[in-house]
Amino acid sequence: MTEACSFVCICVYKSIHSTYIHCTILPPTIFNMDETGLQMVQKPQKILARRGKHQVGGIVCAERGQTTTCVCCCSATGQYVPPLLIFKSKCMVDNLKDGAPPGTVFARQENGWMNSEIFCKRLQHFIDTVHPSQDNKVLLLLDGHVSHTKNLEAIKMALHSRSYNVKL
């Protein structure tokens, strides 16, 4: 297992390195984009009680909560693109947008996950924020999710904008 993992890492490193060298891409234009799930209901990690107490009560929310997907993107030098939040809902409610960072993009999906349509929306937001061009080439590192890799519309958008996508 370790040998297979190191082989994949070497292949990815060589791919990134060759793109970096041949396309003269600098660290401020190397971006990594990834999704993560955010739980809206938190369970306490620790409960405090008096020493020697055998029964300790705690207030815990029985609700499991919904997961909201957050898509983050940051450059190798720390420049960030405002996030995309994907809510699990059938219609977008404006109060879900309260308190979000400026420039945040919002989407809704019945299960709250990334799909090809939402990824294209995120990619367009990335292109509008970073402004890749023939003179300002951008390397965007992505994971291997099907909405990124088997998405013809996203590939066309990337080629048109002169950004280079490498899947990990």
C-alpha cells in the first residue's frame, strides 16, 4: 500500500513540476480547491463534573443536523478566493447568507453536495476572481471528484480561460 501511495505522489509531483517549469507558473498563481462538510449541530467533546460524581447529566442536542458543503480555494502564497457554500434545500433562503464572508457564492442542492452544475458555477467564480489569461497562467489543483474530472463544460471553461487543471 505504501509503495502505491508513494508512486501516485511521485506521478502527481512530476506532473505539477513539469507544468510549473514549462508554463512558467509562479507560486501566487498556483491554487488548490477542495470541499469539506460543515456540521450545523455540534456535540460536546468534554463534560465537566465534580470529582467523585458517578452520574453526570449533560445537555445534548438529539438532532443530528444537516451538512453544508464549503468549497475553499487558496493560492500557494495565501491569496484566497471567497468560498462557495452548498446548502441542502429545495429553495434558497436569504437568511442563510447572513454573516458570510464578502464575495461568498451560494448554491443549493437537494442533498447538499457538489455536482457538475455547481462546480461550473464555482469555476466561473474562480475565473472571474483570479483572471487567468495567456500572460497570467494559473494552475488549479483539484481532487478526483467526478464533478471535476468528467465535466466537459468545466474543461471547456478552463481551456477558454487559459487556466491549467491538474487532478490529484
